[in-house]
Amino acid sequence: MDKDSTKYQVENSPAIKSSTASYSENYILTTSGVLNIYQDLTEFDCNQILNSSRLIQVQFARNFVVSQHTFDLINNEILLSNFVPTMDFRLNGFGAIKNLDCLQHLKNLKSLTVDMFQQNEIDKINRHLNLKKLGIGGDKISINEITKQTELEELFLFEKLKDVEVIGEMKNLKKLTLSKMTLKKLEFLKGLENLKELSFMFGSSTDYSCLPEVGLIEKLSFTMVRKLSQEDLKPINDMSFLKQLILKAQPNIHDLTWLTKKGVKVETLNCINFKE
């Protein structure tokens, strides 16, 4: 058996096999719901995948020329299944997907994550798709055009994007995650009238005082946000709708003596200096 084949990988590694829900020579579907496509799919592959109990994300795991038939199977079978998975693309030049021209074959896509690196492909997203969920990252790329996604409800922004403030115009957003960004001011968030979930990850801000004026936030989380202090979090006490606060890997959060707002469920994880 070819040692580079997916079957060899699964059948000769107990660790991989234990985390695999189904597989063929063309794909591996993990128990966590990630579909890794290694070669063109067949109808039989598609049936096996859709018989799984879980499918969250679809990605191409190897550099190959994807056939029209595979795009058709993804578009007409996988994307129309009850799973409604996210497609994940990395435009670094080394994978099967080099740009977003393929979106013309994936009209049924409703959830997309793409790391554009230095390619600004937002115009292709707007040309072909009407999304509900979008994750987008890149190096010094302006996201001005993303406001044309008027039906978007969930947005995940990461890396060194430019013109992030335009998302304040996206009135339908209900969930927003900002990752690996340094944002001095957050006033642009005040335009998000329907926002219910807000997350900060691996970045920083110097002022969270405007949070009580942002949307209808019920869930707020901070994950490895640099220099985040208990003093920074005091504006949370004035957030009218807040029900849940999540703090992950925040070494400067020692206790909850600063939290005076009643009824907020707090979850702490890996906050090494936190004392109950």
C-alpha cells in the first residue's frame, strides 16, 4: 500500500484511526467534523461523508487540480446537507485552492473562512456569494468591500487587516470575533445594533469603556488578550444585557472583586493567578 495514501495513514496509525469518523483513498473525516480532501471525491465518498454524525468544516488537504465533478458534489450534496459546513481556504500558493475563482462553483456556500495572505479576493466573495458566516484574514488588506455582505450574521476577523472600522456599518451582525489585532479604539463597534456575542483573541486594546454602548451583548470573551487587567474590565458592570463572561489565559485577572454586575456567569480557564 502507498505510504502516502490516506488509507495507509489511517490504518497504520492507531492515533489517527481513533480520531477518524470515515475515510477513503480520497478523504479523511475526523471525529471532530473536519473533512480533509486529498483527491477528487466520488459519489460513494459523498454518501459516506453525509452518513456521518458530524461535519463542521471542509478543506483541501493536498495540492491537486480539483475537478468540476468534485466541486459539483461539494456544492450540490455537501453544502446542501443539514450540516451546513464552513469551507476553509488558505491562499498561500501551496494548496489546491490558489485564489477564490472556485467560488463560482460553490454558489450554495453560506459559511466561509479564508486566509488571503496578501491577495485581496473580497470582490470574488461579493460576486459569487451571499454569506451568513465569514472568517477573513490577511496581511495589510483593506476589508472595505466586506460591507456588501448585507446578510452576514457572524464575522471572524484575524491578522493584519486594514479598515476594520467599516464593520460598524454591518447592522445584521450578531456575533463578532477579533483576533490577533491591536485596536486602540473600539467606538466603531457602537454601530452594531444587533450584536449579541463579542470575542477578543490574541490581540489587545487600550480602552474597553465603550462596550456598554455596543449592541445587545449577552456573551463576552477574552482569550490571551495582552495586558488585560481587572481595571480594564470594569466597564462590563454597565453592560445591560450581559449574561456570560469568558476569560482564558489572562494572567492579570486575579479575582472577581471588580465585578459588581449581578447574574453574570463567569468562566475562567488557564488564568494562572486567578483565585476562586
